[in-house]
Amino acid sequence: LPRALLAQRGGKQHKPLRAKQFHALAALHVERHKKKLLEGTKGTGKAAQVALMDAMLEHDAATGHDKHLDNAWRGAEAYHYFMMCQKQLYNNNLDAVMVTAMRLMEYDDILEELEVYSLVALAAYYAKDWGACSKAFIRLEALEAKPGAEEAAPGGGGDDNVTNPQVAEMMQTLNVNLGEIAHRQTGRAKQLEDEMEKLRTKFQDLAMKIFVLHPPDHSQPPRGSCPSCGAALQEWAAQCDACGTALHACVATGRTIMSNSYYTCRTCRHRALDHEIYKYKNCPLCHTPIQ
């Protein structure tokens, strides 16, 4: 699926579940294409390696080497954890919602920053993690107004070499319309900035009320340890700072997997803790039946 379609479907005007479904569908298509690419270059030896390299270069040239194709499941992960976090908050599972909310910060390039850091601030407030709450408010107070994709400035312009009077009249009408659209967009951008400024002021006032009573404490002790080197880690860590080991998240809980007891989905290749996945009949991320 085109990346632009995914961005439109994943916007704030659409439901997160539908956005996740579109991203998962796109990821399945990407995985299928990669598998087809490998199957088309079966064999051993130098000739097979050259054929595979040529196929990969041709693929990169055709796609413009879109970075989103390198990790096609990232969009589905973002909306999956976004919905999981809200469900955990609704169920008053404060320890779990704090972990999932902190993990959402990895996806602030996909999700709306306002929604991500508002959710982090809310989760940290209820979990009484004033340090994380303070950092979330700092990000909220620094937000800038961003126009939606549908409000991007239109391209256009007439052909100076047009000689047909009817076509020339049409092009002149088009240029007038584009000028009116650009004028409206300028006004809309100013309106968005004014609204964001009011929102920033509200965040500042709310932060003052909270942190006068609860001074931020940034000494939250880690609750986990790296399975490779044993260094202390937070439950939402994506990588060990000590040894650089990449860590995987449990798609059933949002927590980082720090043991060798986990299930791996055969379709999306994401992991879930053994003592959590038994509750499911299908993969929580891609919804493929668990085998």
C-alpha cells in the first residue's frame, strides 16, 4: 500500500484500530514481496549471490529505498501499543500502563506527539512517577503546530506557452483558485499556531499546579536486567546501554522481554512472553492463529 495512504488512514481523523489494520496489511505485503524476491534467486554459488544483489538493487531503485520498508511492522506496532496503553489505563493497571506509555515515545514520528506525551503524562501522574510526568510536560510545552497532510500547500501553475483561448481561461481560473487556497491555508496556519499557544499555556499552568505539590524525582530505580550482561534496565528499554544488545517487546503486555521464555509469531516474527501468550488464540499484533 502506498505510504501516503497509510499516513492518511493513520491520521487523527481515523480510528487507531483501522490505522493498525492498514499498517499490518502493508507490512504483510512487504514481507510477501521480500519472500518472493528471495525465492526468485534460489541457488548457491557466486551467480546466485550476484542475482540476489541485482534484485535487491532493482528493488531499492523502484521504491526509492523507503526507510519504512526496512521495518514494515513499525506502524502497526505504534497503533498496537497506543490502543494497549489506553486499555490498560481504563482497567487501572497502573504499572503496565506506565511501561507501555514510555514505550510509545519510540513512535512519536508516527503517532501524534500531542497524543503520545499527553498519554505519558497521564499515565505517569496516576502511577505517581513525577520524574516521567515532568519530562512529558516539557515535551508538551515545546510542541509546535503542524498542519495536516490535507492542508499541505498545493502545487500548480499554468503553462506560459498555452495558446488555446479556452485552455488559457481554464488555467487562469485554476491560478486564481490556487491563490485563494494558499490564502486560506495561511490563515489556517495562523489559527493552528494560536490554538497551540493556548494549549501550551494550559500545559504550563497544569504543570505548575502538579509539581508545586509533587517535585519531580528522576531517580526511578530499574526493575529489570539485561539478559546478556546483567546490567539494570527499565521495563520499557529497547536496547541495553551497557552492552548494546537489542531487546524485544512483548506484544501482549508492552514490557521488554528479559528472559528466554517467549513465543515467536511465525508471520510477523514478534515475540510474547510464554506466561502471557497462552491467554490468546491469535497473535496480538498480526492476529495470525497461534501454533
